[in-house]
Amino acid sequence: MQNQSIVHVVFLIFTGTAILSTIALFTRQSLLVAYMLLGTILGPWGLKLVKDSVVIKQTGDIGILFLLFLLGLHLQPQNLLHSLRKMSWITIVSSILFMGTGFGIGKYFGFNMNECMIIGIATMFSSTIIGLKLLPTTVLHHQHTGELMISVLLLQDLIAIGVLLILQGIADRAFSFNDLGLIISAFPTLLIVAYLFQRYLLSKLLTRFDKVHEYIFILSIGWCLCMAELSHFMHLSEEIGAFIAGVTLASNPISLYVAESLKPLRDFFLVIFFFTVGAGFNFGYLPEIIVPAMLLAAVILIGKPLVFGWLLHKSGEAKPISWEIGVRLGQISEFSLLVIYLALDAKLIHPAATYMVQAATMLTFIGSCYWVTMRYPTPLASSEKLRRD
């Protein structure tokens, strides 16, 4: 079969996910791990049942697009402003420490300067998807915890978006100071357009027809795709536009309903995203990168809880809350995958460095998911006692 249809790919993904998820629940394993494992089994480097790389990439791109929109809906600007003073210095200090850690590990294993820098940058960020997916939304105890986590994640996401803007410019064309100026001006222009459109048109439509739930759903999806296309037109990535669409809509009171109504869509694309992460890994590079990937993953899984826990405790937070936040932030980010993919497109790094970071990211996803689901309340907890939605 030369070309696989989207329907066939979705059939394989969700039939396989249903089987593996059932096994995972019976054996008290993480569902997110099952999604990635399925990708490695069915993907082009496994059984090759899903072997059309174009279809896999398109499916993953759609997944990332909607996931970032839904994440933006949760990252209200008020949360950042509320704890900006405390969280900004924590985010900056931790980012510098983890960037230096990634750079040092890359240097130790013989990667060149550009690759070490990209590895360091990728190591800076924690996963917004895992952080929010594993954080209960209905438990009062976690309101403060969630506020602090979201503040850190939003600041990290802003740093990541800045990195993606620069890498996008390098990947698309010969980079110059003029290009940098265009990229820098395009981002605030996109923000201003999104803010004005949301305030003077979108919010009025949402307010007037807020009882027509089907319309709210359609309008929200249309807003996401519109901003993604506008971002692409301005030579930025579609993901950045989708993320901005979510953040600007998050300031509207109806955003809570929108986020709730889109939960099934979020879960649908969550499966596709993690399947794509697993399917995109080239096992041919495994012997070359497994040792540095395992070392980097181990350092992150241990180092991030320690660093975040210590910094938060120094800022006045209680030790249990500080440690829990550190554990929940103890992984590499989906933004890190975007960074290394763009760096590869820009020919800043070789494939070996890309797959090393990807392997380390997958290992931290797995390790972090197990740690959180075994120890803290979460919608995907391994025991009924800890399971909270």
C-alpha cells in the first residue's frame, strides 16, 4: 500500500489504543505510556502498519495544533500576573541551570557546539500537556498548586515561543537581522490582532449566543484554525497561532465552558500526539544515542524535582507543595520536540542529536507519568484512592 488514508491511520491508532489501554488499566500502568508504546509498535520503525511518514506527520501536526489551543485556554494571563514576581525568578534560574545541564551532557558525549546549545535549550522546558493532564481540576487542595504550576509553565512557554520564532526564521530562509526584525515584529502584531479581534468581535458573539452550545464549539474551533492560518501567513508556525488563540480566549469568562466542552477533542488529539511521539522515533539510532539519552533523562527526572522543590521552598512555599510541583514538572517538554525538529530543519543539528533528545523526552514522559500517578492525586492515578478528575 503506497498511501494510507487518514481513516485507516485513525482506525489503527484507536483500535490499538483501546487494546493497550485495557491492558494498561488491568496492570495499573500509565495510559500515556500506552499511547507512546503503540506508536513504536505500529510505526515505520516497528511493525510498519502505519508506515506513511507524511500521514503520520500530518496527523501529529493536527494533534499539536489543537492541543496547544486547549492548553492556551487554561493559561489565563491573570494567573501569570498574580504570581509573576515569585515565579519569574524561579523560572529564569531553573531554566539557566537546566540549560547548562543539557549543554554539559551534550558536550561530554561529543556533540558539537550548536548541538549542545540546542540540547540545553530543549532541556529547559517542562511539559505543559503532562502537567495539566495529570493535575486534578476539581480538588480544592490543588488550586494553589495549579496556579503556581501554570505560572511556571506559561513563562516557560513564552521562552519556548521566542526560541521557536528564531528557529522558524532560520529554517525557512537565510537568516539575517532583517529577518529577525520581521519575526520579532510579527509576533506582537499577531498578539495585537488576536486581542482586538477577540475583544471587539469574538467576545460579543460568544456573549450573545452563549446558550447555543453547538455554535460555541464551532466558533472556538474556527478561531483556533483562523489564528493558525494567520500565523502561517505571517511566516510563524501554525502552533504558535493556535496557542495565542487559546490564551486570548482564556480571558473570556466562557473559556471555562469552552475548555470543558472541548475535553473529548483534547483527549482525541492527546492520543494522536503521543502516538506520533512514539511512531516518529528511529530505532536505528538507538545504539548510538541510548546512553546519553538515559543519562539526560535520569538527570532531568531527579534534578527538576530537586531544583524546583528547593527554589519554591526558598520563595516561601511549604515543603510538600514545593516537592509535589517539582515532581509534576520533572520532565522534558513537547515544546522541546518542536525545538529539535525545527533545529533539524534548519540544519543546526544532526539526526543523532535529534533522536537523543527525543529518546530522553520519551523516557522522562514515562518516568514522570509513573511518579505522579503512583504518588499524587491525578485523573490517571493507578489507585482509586488517588484518582481525581
